[in-house]
Amino acid sequence: MKNIIIVALMFIGTVTFAQSKNAKASMEVDGVCGMCKARIEKACLNTKGVKFATWDIDTHQLDLIYDARKTNSEIIKNQVLAVGHDVQDTKATDEAYATVHACCKYRDEDVQDDHKAEEKEDN
């Protein structure tokens, strides 16, 4: 009887642990265009354990699903910073920011204005 109880408890513990491996996170990431979107999402998806990453150009929200046993939101955030994009209250280094394409210089007001003008023309 004791063996059955022990096996049952081990099974329940395994099932409970297996169900909690996927974590979700959202964070704000600065960028202005489709090239930024591709760079941000690629940085996330190249991080071991990230299963889903999508960044919205209009809201600047990055939505993630990742395996919490393999990574965490801080590691993913550092990957995005490394490719030159500011994340919430943390700025990318000047060296990382310098690597983004000229049309992606989201800190430059002229670049921001150019992208806003393009949006108006598309609508």
C-alpha cells in the first residue's frame, strides 16, 4: 500500500512540475520599423528556451513565451539590449545602439518623424 501512495505522489509531482515550465512575459522595447521588429524577435528566438516572441511596432510591446527551466526574462532582456534596443527603463549601450541600421535609430527624433510620416502615407 505504501508503494502505491509513493508512486502516486511521485506521479502527481512530476505532472505538476511539467505543467509549469512555460512562462509568459511582456516588456516594452523601443524601435520604429519592421527591421527593428525582425531584429528584436530574432534576438529573443535565438535565446535558448524562448518558444514565442512577437514585438508590436505601434505599442512597442514584446510578448514572450519561454521555458522557465532554460531561461528567464532577465536573460531575454539582456539579449535585446545586446542588439541595440532599449528595454523599459534600461538603455542599450552606445556600442550596441550604434550597430542598428540608420533607419532604426529610434532615439533620433528625425527618424521617428520619418516613420510617422510613412505611416500617414500608408493610411
